[in-house]
Amino acid sequence: MEQKLHTPEGVRDIYNNECRAKLAVQDKLHQVLHLYGYQDIQTPTFEYFDVFRKEIGTISSRELYKFFDREGDTLALRPDMTPSIARAAATLFEAEDFPVRLCYVGNTFINHSSYQGRLKENTQLGAELIGIDSIEADAEIIAMVVDGLRKVGLREFQVNIGHVDFLQSLLDATELSKEQRAEIYDLIANRNFFGVEEILDTAGTDSRIREIFHILPEFAGDVDVLEKAVKIAPTDTAKVAVGHLFKIYKLLTLYGVEDYVTFDLSMSGRYGYYTGIIFRAYTYGTGDAVVTGGRYDHLLEKFGKQTPSIGFAIIIDELMNALTRQKIPVETGHSNLIVYTEATEKWAVSLAKDFRQKGKYIVMLKRSTKDTKESYVAYGKRTRAVSMLYLNDNLTIDMVNLFTGEEKKVNARKKSKAGKNR
């Protein structure tokens, strides 16, 4: 039997500088969530299948990684963090009446079709605000997204906001069958508005409703689109949804993040559990949203607690792609090399201890007789170290700046004597 020692399709190894940069980005984002008062939670990588069943509103069963435990119960790797946290929060905070702010980082697993060319394992970092249904909560979540993306260096991005009730009210007004409405919903999600018009024309839908669907793509842009949308909203529910977005926008101006916000009233939620505002953040350099989120006021009910909630997930892998392609540097803290011999080992260890106590990253390399100083310089550059201390047996140090190539020699014996004379 052939041994498969490479990674399966859809997953990859992340190591060295790329891994360090990813962890640094996660730390910066995590810090923003903590500054807003969010507390960490960790949930299992796999759960009972029921946590992600169809009624919950997550992805289809065929895209789950499923397996069995010893008792024969069906388990699944989590495809989405929110149902797991909703399940935990419904139990852990069952008696809590005040808002609960939770944040997390973890990997999710979705068995996409191979032709989509997307990773099947992704790291998500996000937050959930549980126990409050208000425009203040909605604005806080969106402001936190903007602050987080700015914190990691992004400047050109937009948080696109919609509302589930607006599109749903339009679909209800068509009076089509449940299956036909679901088909239109999928077509809109794929931006196929011609397909939508064809279904509506064939069904003989009221001309006023057909006209609204015809101009639906126009309701995407800055806050001005809300003024247009409220005039053509076919139901009171749609008008309330637009009014809600207006109020959120006013609060976002207080946060000073309005320049990063746009609206799209044709936006549909990726997951079926969304109930109010939905949003996605986009930037260039990646083919998908770097942030997804929205309100899910009835999800915790599935696990026994009736309480409103809203949250978001930052897809770290997509964000890293964007940062790389936009050539935005990630400060990770650079290592320094100490290259020593058998005779200078005691000295090297003492230097390394001193530097590490001062917060310097030190890599120690005991050199062999066959390796040249140039080979260690080349190694330092490959690993993006910033400097190298090359210890010689005669108590001199060759100090090399690995960025500029500049080198100077220091006589450690003379420095030691000078210190004693003082």
C-alpha cells in the first residue's frame, strides 16, 4: 500500500516567517477584541452532528467532514464557529441577563468541491455579542471589524452591509412557491439578476415587484442608496429594515468609521440563521470576503436559550493573502544569530541569556569547521534574521547587519578591560 506523506487536497503547511506573520496578525486582532471587552472562549474542534444539522442553518450536510465515535454517534468537524459558540453560550450563560461578549480563534473545516480551489481548513478569529438586540450592538460589532482591519495595516477595504428583512420582504411579495423563492435567493447570491427576471416574468409576478427586482443591483453604494431604497420598499418590514440601517450609519459616524462602510440591499446571508443585518468586508488581493457576519437572534433558541445575538468572523487566511498581495508588512519581531565555537560556547550562552532577558530573539548556532562565515550569513538572510554575532576564538566578534551587509569587528577583551578601568 502506497504511503501518502503529503497533505490532502485543500489543506497546507504554514511555517517559518509566514506562520510567524499569521500569528502576529492574530495577536493584533485579538488585542482589538479585548480592548472592546470581549472574553475568550474555546470550543471543541468537533461536535455532535446535530449542532450543525440543516435546521440550524449552517452549510449542507454533504460539505461536512463526518465520522463516528465508539458509541456510533455521528460527529462533525466544525464548519463554522458560531453554532458551536451558541451551543456553549446557551448552557454556560443560561441564567445571565446582561450582555455576554465572547471572542475566539480556531480552525474550521468545509469539504468544498475541488474545482472551487479554496482551502478546506481555514483559521477564523471573531466575536459574538450575545443578549442584546439594538442598533448600538450592531454598530459596535461593525466598528470593531473596521478597527481590527486597520490595526493590521489594511487601508483600502469596505464593510458592505445589508439586511435580511429587505430581500426577504421582496421575495414574500412575489407570492411564488417556497422552491421558486429559494431559487431566486440563490440567483441573487450569485449576482445572476437576469435569471431572477426570467423566473418572475414566467410566473407573471406583479409588474411593480418585477421593477424593484430589476433595479435591485442599483441599491449598492454609500448611504445615499438607503434614501432611494426606502422610497420603493414594498412593505413596512422593508421600510423598517432600511430605517435600521440609517440608524446604524449615524452611530458609525460617532465611531469615525463611516468611510469604510457601504450598503447593499441585495445582499443575502450565507447561512440560514441570519435574521437582521448582515455584512461582509472586502479588500483587493483576495477573491473572497475577509470578514463575514450578521445578526442571528434565533440561533441560541435551538440550544435552549432565547436571546438575540450578533457576531462576525475574520477569515485569517484570506486576510493574509490580501496583506501579502498588497505588500503590507507585518511586524513580527526579528531574530538575531549568535554563531560560536566549542571554545566560545560559555561566552555565547551568556550573551544569549542577556539578550533574551532584554526581549531579543536569539538563535544559537554552533559552527562546524566545514561551514564558512558566508554560509551563516546566507542562512540568516533566508530566515530573515536582522543581525549575526560571529564569535571568534581570539575573543573578537564579527558583527554583521544582515539587511545591509555592513560588518564590523569588536574586540571583546578590550571592552572588558575598559569596563574594569572605569
